[in-house]
Amino acid sequence: MEFDKKFEALLTKKISLEKLKIEEETIRNWKERIEQSIIKSNDFRSLEINIKTVLKVMETRLKTLHSEIRALI
């Protein structure tokens, strides 16, 4: 019984760590995309278009995550 609780705690911690690593990687990728948009943009209009593109990707990712959360509940 004690072993099961320790094992469950270990698995929970490992899953949480993996989720945080994935979240960190995702945020880093979005940050890099925005930085590249700023570097590549010649004017405010192109900057706006590039940032809107990144925001669409983020929105799509959020919708996917919400769907996955609903499926687990």
C-alpha cells in the first residue's frame, strides 16, 4: 500500500514535470517567432501581420488544449 502511494506520487510528479517542459518549449517557440517577426518586419503593417499570424497559431493551440481537457474530464 505504501509503495503504491509513493509510486503514484512519483508518476504524478513526472507527468507534471513533462507538462511544464512542454509548456516551456511552446512559450519559447512563440517568443522566438515574435522576435523573428520583429526582425523581419520592414514596417508596422508587416509587423502586425506577422504578430497576428503567431496569435492565430496560439489560439489554435489553445483550442486544441481545451478539447483535450474536455475529453479527459
